[in-house]
Amino acid sequence: MAKTIIVNVVPEETRMALIENGELAEVAIERTHSGHIVGSIYKGKIQNVLPGMQAVFVDIGRERNAFLYVGDLGGKTRRKGEAYTTGREIVVQVAKEAIGTKGPRLTTHLTLPGRYVVLMPTVDFIGVSRRIGTADERKRLKELAAKVRPKGMGLVVRTVAEGRTEDDLRKDCDYLVNLWKSLTARGKMVKAPTLLYRDVDLLIRIVRDYLSGDVEKFILDNREAHARVVELLRAVSPELLPRLELYDGDEDIFARHRLEGEIEKLSMRRVDLKCGGYIVIDRTEALTVIDVNTGKFVGKTRLADTVFAVNMEAAAEIARQIRLRDIGGIIVADFIDMDREQHKQDVLAALNEHLRKDRTRTNVVGLTGLGLVEMTRKKVRQDITTVLNSQCPCCEGRGFVRSPETVAAAVRRQLRQLGKGQSAAHGRVVIQVHPRVAELLQRPGEVERLSQETARRITVEAVADMGMEAYSFINKD
């Protein structure tokens, strides 16, 4: 599979686009002011213990306290009989960034990722990436990991380690062990809340997590960032240096590769399929719902074949959109109803096959009694739609605003309340509303009727830049 990584670096943000076979596959955006805290290790202080929720809230020095489940307390960080009490200091790692009103999610199962291995200082474990091609290679790497890992610590061999030597893994492991010793020594000297270790920025994470042998080109548009990557690759993977390119064109690099329009589409609910069908993606607080529709596609033979063809294409696009938008949590897909059991199994198999391309694992639970496909995907950070957009100030995230008729009715009700208990014919009231609401209130005889009913002289003003739901009353005595 041909892969290209394109990176745009400017002072306020870094953007990455991963292209697979000429198609946008992943997008990552990191803003300078907000930063990246997943993977960072803190010495925190327990603020609240909630036995009923089996959780504690921990102050890590950020705006919101972080959340730690009892199930995430373990390894060497908890000795037998040791209690977690308010005021106690504890070393934790951010497993999930703050999303919506929820603070960051923490764990005490610490991990330090390197280029080829991930060190787990608090657990005794050896693991090998399931993405590594053959069983023989996985076995070989597991044997090497057993040789290089420190006693009592855990080690996970990453996908990019495929084909690497014992020396490569040992150097990576030694660096991570020294890093662990350094941050634990610092942890003993400082008071909570304190940041002990910050995960590297997006640029370095791209090299660490994405740049592998199957990437044909890694194109950067910033000279300083290019120099940083050159220095890093010389140390860890010099054979990949020829694939690194510095883009110095006048046109924005994302616009040059026609990525801006693709990223804009990530905010849209509807995604069209090549066959003429389409899918609709709706995100709620609890889950993400994806609906499949035939649209303009009418097929050429039987209805069952038409439906199957749309569902097969939709399976590929759903997997792509989940990865592109970085959708996490519970996902429910409503494919078009299929009568044949074989068609259902084929669609599920296709969905699973396309999801294997995703670095973040998605678990397809299967079909419900209503024919819905249930999935779960690890939720680590805000999805790309949330990063690119903010809540609409007009509809407050509902996705719709009150109709002009509803707003006009609310205006009439409030006018009647203003008139109660007050002497008649006192002053004038100017009502400022959206033009479409003004049309309703200015119908023939409407102002006169309201004036008579409320004992006020009423004037309606249409304000072009006023929100549909907004209105105001101005007393003119």
C-alpha cells in the first residue's frame, strides 16, 4: 500500500495528513496553545474519593481535576493494604484527554513509548504488535524482547520493529529505562501537582508512530521542523532519510495536495458514495449513529443485489470515516435491511477487513435483533469534528433553531406578561426581532390587535443580524 505523509507546520498549529493509495486516510491537528497531554505523566494529589463510583478525582495542576477509576489502580503503584485517601500524592498518566465537560482520564499503568518498543515500568509483561506480518516474526521479536527488557518491567514490541535486530530493541529499551529513572527521581523531589514527563509534540510522534518502511514520502513545509526530523532519523532510522522532502512552494502544502476541501468535508453529516448512495453520520452524547441510504442508486437487477452493493460500498466508507474523523466510543451503523444471511455476513466481513487498516482497534460486536451493527472504538482524544468546530451559538448544539412561528408566539406571550398589572396606555414598546419573525408580527392588523390587548403602543423592528431565536423589548416612555 503506497503511503505519503504530508505535514504543515506554522506557529499556531501542526497538521498531518496520511495519504493511502491516493486517498486521505488520517488527519491529526495539534494546536500550540492547547497542546497534547495524552501520555503525559504527573505527580498528582487526590482531591476526592468516591467509593460509590469506585473512583477518585486527582489534581494534576490543570483547570479540571482528572478522573481515575479504581480498575486503573494497579501494578507496582499500589501495595497490599494501601488506601487511596484525600490528600495523598500519586504518580499517574493521562490515558484520555478532557472531552466535553469531563476532565482527563488517568491510569497508574504507566507506559513510555519509544521507536521500536513501549516500556511498561509498573507491570511484568511481554507483548508483540498483532500488526506484524507473520507468526514467525512475532515469535522472534518476542524472544528478543525477553532478552532486552529489564527484570520486573513490561515491554511491548511495536509494528515498526519488524525486521529489527536485538541491538535496535536494546538501544530503544535502554533509553526508555533511563527516562523512567530520571522522571521517578524527579518525582521524589517535587510536590504535587507537578508534570513529570510530557509526551513529545505531534511532529516527533509522526516519526515515532507513523513513519515506517511502507511510507514512500514524508513531506514537510517548514525548514526548522525538517531539520528536527533529519536529526531524529539519523539517530533512529537513517535508511528512511531519502524519503524525507522539504516543500518550499508558495502555495499552502495542504492546498497543493487538494486536502483543504477533504478536511472541510469531515464536518458534514452526509458522505456520498460513488454508486449514488450515501451515509449520514450523527454524533450524540452517548454514541455515534451512521445511517446507510440507497440515494440515487437503483441498481440493474434485483432489489437484494442493489441493497447488497450499496451496503458493501458503505462498509468501506464507514471504516474510512471512523478512522478519518477519529470517532471513538460506541458506534451503531444502520445498514439497509438485507434478507439473505450470506449478504449480512459478507458485509460484516468487509467492514472488519477495512477496519484492520486503522491503528486504533475497533471491535465489531455484531448485528442486533433490529439489524444494527454495533461497534466500539477506543476513545483517547476529541474527534476531528470537535477540534475543527465549536458549538453553534444560535442552536446551542441542537442542530436546529426554533421556527419563526414559535418565536413569534413567545414574543406575544411575553408582551401579555408586560401588560399585566400595569395601567393602560403607558408608553411605547419597540420589539426587535429577526426579519422572518417580524413578517409574522407585522401581518395586517396584528400590531393593532397586540397594542389593544396589552394597552401599549407597539412597534416591530426587523434586525437583519439578529439571531432567529433572539428578541428584545425596548420601552419608550
